[in-house]
Amino acid sequence: MLGEGILKGLAETAKNFAGSFVSKERLTTVEYPEERLPLPEASRNFPFLVYDGADWEKGMRCVACQICEKECPPKCIYIEKSKDKKPDFVGKMQIYPAKFDIDISVCMSCQICVEVCPFEAIKMDVEYELATDDRFGGLLLDRKQLAKPNEYYHKIHPTEATHVDAKLAEEKAKAEAKAKADAAAKAKAAADAAAKAAVATAAPTTESTRTTADPSTAVARATSAQDDKTGVTTQAAQPTLVPAKAEPKKDGGD
Amino acid sequence: MSIVFWILSFLTVLGGLAAVTLRNTVHCALAVAIAFAGLALLYLQLDAQFAGFAQILIYIGAVAILVVFAILLTRGSDTPTDGIFSRTWFAGTAIAAAVFAVLGWAVIQSVHALPHETAAPEVTVNQIGNALLGRYVLPLEIVALLLTASLVGAVMVAMHEKGESK
Amino acid sequence: MVSTLDQIFVLLKHWIVSLLPAVLQPVTGVVLSVVAIICVFPALFAISVLLERKGLGRMQNRIGPNRVGPLGILQPVADGIKSLTKEDIVPTNADAVVHFMAPVFLVVVVFMGYAVLPMGRNMTLVKMDAALLFYFAMGASTELAVFMAGWSSRNKYSLLGAMRAVAQMISYEVPLLLSSVSVVMITGSLSLDKIVEAQNQYTWGLPHWYIFTPWGCAAFVMFAIAATAETNRSPFDLPEGESELVAGYFTEYSGFKFAEFFLGEYVGMLSISGLGTTLFLGGWSAPLEVLGFVPSWIWFFSKVMLSICVMIWMRGTLPRLRQDQLMNFAWKFVLPFTLLILVDVVVWRFMGEGWLRWVVCSAILLIAYVGIGRSEMLRKKIGPRSYRYAE
């Protein structure tokens, strides 16, 4: 019948009008800035630097390897390395960035810096209320502005953060296990070396050449075992650092 | 002859004069609308309510619109390049003066013809309606027929044009 | 007490007038009423603008403006300040005098219409015998103002919008007048006061409003359609269609002149709602006899605001009609139906009182409505779309 469609339309709008006072699905407005829409977990805006613990300088994961600086397509990252070193999360002494600037007016949020970072130091933030009236420096974030704690990372990307934490813990455990194995092996070698040294002094000098290598390595391992006990592990092969000068010393006595 | 009458007649005459002397044709049409309004107010001043409001409704609401549409749809809306006064102005003025003289003589004669002491008649819309459909029904029907004929003719002309252009 | 509240404005006016010397009294009385109208109706305009924005928002599943005051109440104030402080740009080629006069003329003519509306018992500004004719005369003059606005801008699109607006207003003027004539025929007078008094009678507690009769209901629907088209409201707002013609005939207007057009449109809407209320909804009479203690002017303004709400509701629901659909609808459906309503009124008047005339009149109208509707829909003139999109 003529006019039926109009009446149906009027009924629908009336339902919308009345329903907007009672049900949420008929009033979909989110009143910014009092309310905000929850962002999905995988959303990203600009990068930030993660630090563990309470002190942002000491706990920063970044080691100024400059891979992200080189990989960044619009070249918005500027890094200056420090002159001294600080220990990183596994205990090894690493350099840290003295200056780490990201120009977020240039950054295109491509996430390449996050993908290439071997130390899980740079991650994507979701902060979007970054408007400023300082045209020249306001959008240039420095190290202090970029540093955010690991708890914050957990808050914004929980699954990612747990994954990263698990990975880092695994690496740390592996390194510790390796160091322990090294230390055990070194202790064993040191014990072997001591035994062999005792045998070597009783044996003729013809065998000294064969055993010279062992005491030096045994000493090195002993020192590394000692280092291990203080909690700082080393992964590089230390025996090469100990010169053969130790040999005449060992030859003399024990 | 009250002050209101003088003001209203001045307005009407001014509108008429402007309608013939202004350069832009659409301005002339709007001045004619002012003249119509002046006439309507004169009718109202004479207590002829129906005539006054019908004048506004029909003349300003329809005839003036018709005039401006006609001006716009033809090329009258361009400002004229020649002078606005025609070259045969003397003959035109003479004829207009003659018509004015005849009408003025008729009006003045009628004033003498009527008795002086009649009060103004009280004409309500009711009485006009009764008169139109009682005493004057034949002129009413003839006028209606004439209007219908012109309407049908206009539609036929427009349709014929549309048929041609197709 | 009740009648004092009902007549409170009249008594106030008499009191103020009596304070002045006798020579000034008639003029002062009129001036006071005029000032009252000029204060009240723009305030109602502000309220209806706010109501429209919030109402449309809710119908479109969003909140309307809510920042300016609590719940956005001061939004019209902000809009007014904005309009007043914007730069008034007049195009170089525009006809300066006509460009200036068009909004002024529109506002003047629209406010003149309020002189004859009975806003309460004894609350008409001017009691005229031919009041309805005066109202329509003022409505017709609005078209000239619209044309002036469109032409003086020297802008082809404004002119096109003005032409469309004038064509639309003229086409819908005839059904508007004819549907009011049906009321006049039954009442026997063009005076709006008499029309309201004729509707102020009650049978079994229910009023004699004309909308409760079959021809009155149909005439009210036709009147409402024609009134919506006269004031260029959605769904008939092609002349000011924002997506087609920027703003149609008032494209070249900025600042306060634009506000004047806006004011003119909404005040015109209020005015024609007032007329519809007077003609069909009983003006200032109460819906039930028992509710007669509520002041009459409250009823009048409530009915006017209810009509405004319905207009806003239609705006939020219906899509815009195309110019040819609009004109077809006017001349092929609304006008014939209105003429039939006139015949129906005659049948109603000359059949005796009783249930038979209700049945006969309703039957005539229903059959005609369904018949015309069906035939038009079958011939694909109105109704769901009859063309196919390219596959």
C-alpha cells in the first residue's frame, strides 16, 4: 500500500530514538576525550625503548648496535654510542646509547626497527595523543622520553611481552647453563690438570712439552671457574688470553 | 485624503516609475512588485480586505514570479545595450496622457454621480462569495473556462516543444 | 484563578497599557504584542534548532551537540554568536541592493504571518475577517524573497536552486490552500478565531477537532505534506540540498544574512505548524474536557512543538525527493486527492448527523487512496525503484 514504506521507516527511526536512551547498541558514540575506544592488542604507533627494573639508565636493553638506525627506511633514528660500558641482562658488559633520538614526525610506524632488534630493546608503543605546538623539537623524542618500563610493555602488549620475557629468560637460562657447564668443565679440567701436573713433575721432561698446554689451560679454566663464582659469566674462550708465559711458572713448581 | 493615502500612492507611483526607468529588467520586475504591494495596501486602506489580500496573494505571489521567470527564460536578463527610452517616446507619452485623461474624467464624473452621504459598504468575504456564485456566476464560469483554456494551451505548447526536441 | 492564568498575558498587556496616557494606548497595545511575538518565536526557534540537532543525532544513533552547555543547551547561543561575528561577504558581481533586501524581506514577511494566529483565548494580535487569506498572502510573498536571493547572487547554481525552490513552492501552494479551504467550508468563515471556536466544543468529553473527522484527517495529511514542501524541509529540501547545490539559493550568503535565512526557514516552520494546529488540531483548545484547566496558550505551543517534532522525525527518516518526483507527487497525487477531499467535505456536510456519514466519507477516501496508490505504483510512477542498476 502506498505510504507503507514511509511508516516502516518512521517506526525504525522512532526505535532508534527511543533505544538510544536505553541500550548501548543504539548509541554508538564514544565521547572522546572522556572515553576512549580500546585499541586492539596488535596496534602500533611509534617506537619506545624497553628497560628492565626500576632504573631506566641501568636497565635499558639497548646496546647501541645501530642495526635499527641502519634499517630504518626514513632514517628517523639517531644513535650515539657511549664511551663506557654497563652490564646487560645476562651480565655481560655492553656499551649503551648515549643519545637515542627518534623523530616521530618522520617515523612511518613500519616496525622494521622492532623486527631487526636482536636484543628486544625497541618495541612499538600505542600512544597517539602526541600533538604538540612546538614545531621543531616537540616531535623529536630523546632517550629519556623513549624509555619505558617492561611493566608498561606488559600492559600494552601482554601476549607479546610475555613471549619476549619468556625468550629472554630462556636465553638467560641457556647462558647461565652454558656458563655453569663451562665452569664445571673448567673445574674438571683444573682437577685433571692438577693431577697431570703432579704426574708431570714425577715424569721426565720429554713429556713436559705435551703437558705444557694443559696447565696453562687448567689455570685459565681455574680463573674462569673463579670468575663464574662471582656471577659474571664469560662466553668467549679465555684460554687464548692467557699467554704461554704461564708455562715457565708452572714448570717450576706445584 | 489622509496622510496614509498620500504615502501609499507615492509608493505605488514610485514603483511604477522605477519599473519603466530602471536599466536592469529584473529590477524593473521587482519595482512592479512594489507597485502591486502599494495597490494592495490602498485596497486595505479602503477596508476591502479580500481584494487587498487577494492582490498580494495573486499579484505578488504569482504574477510577479511569472514576470521574473519570463524575463529569465528569455534574454531579457542581460542589461540593455541601447538606451531604455524608445525613439517614439512622443507618441507613447501622448497616448498615455490621453488614456489618463479619459480615466480621470470617468472617475471625477462618478464622484459627482454618487450621493455624498452614503456610508462605506461593509463587504465581508461571505458577501463576496455569495455574489460571485449568485449574481455573477456566469462571468465567474467564463473566466474559469478562459483560464483552463490558457492552461491547456500552455501545456500543449510545452509538450509540443518537448516532443520536437526528442 | 484558572482563567487568570489562562489570560495572564492579556491582563499584563492591559495593565501596562493602562499606565500610559490615553493617546498612546492603542499603539502601545499593538507594539507590546508585536514585541512579545518577536521575543517568543525566535526563542522557540532556538529551542527547535537544538531539538532538531539532538533529535536527529539520537535517531542516527549518536548524541547531538553536548559540549556547549549541560546537554548542549547553549548551542544556539554559540551559533548565534558565530553568525554575528562572521565576515559578511558580498560577491563583487552581486546585485548589492537586492542581495541585501532578500533576507530582510523574507524575515519580515514570515513574521507577518504570526499576526493572525490565535495563540490562546483572546490572544490573537489582529482579529481579521479574512485572516486565513492574509496568512496565505504572506506565504506567497516568501517565494519572491527566495527568488530575489537566488538571482541577486549572480551565481548559476544559486539561480537554479532558486528556480527549483520557487517551482516547488508554487506547486505545493495549491494543495495547501485547497486543504485549508475544506476547513473553511465547514466552518463558514475565513477567520481563524472562528475556526478555533468551532473546534472548541466537546461531545462525551472528546473535542470536535477537525483531525478527528475522516476528511479532516486526510486534509491534515495533505496539509502536512504541502507545509513541509512550502518551507523547503526534508524530504523536500532539494533547493537547499547540501550535496547538490552547496546551499542552493543562499550559497552566497554568509554571517548574519545566512542566519536570517535560517531564522526565516525555522520561523516559517513554526508559523505553518501554528496554522496547521489552528485549522486541524483545535488551536488552543484542550484535548479532553477535563483538561480545560490548563491554560490555552500551553496547549497551543505544545501542539506546535509536537508538529515540529514530527517534522524533525520526518527529516531524520526520509531521503530527499528528486525535483521531478516532487513535482509529479504534487500534481498527480496530492492535488487530485485534495480535490476529492473537497467533495468529501460536501458529502459530510449535507448528510445528516450520525454514523452513516462517517462510514461513507471514510470509504470514499480510503478507496481513492488505495486506488490511486495502487495505480501509480503499478505504472511505476511512485513507489520502490523501477529501474535496474547495471549488473
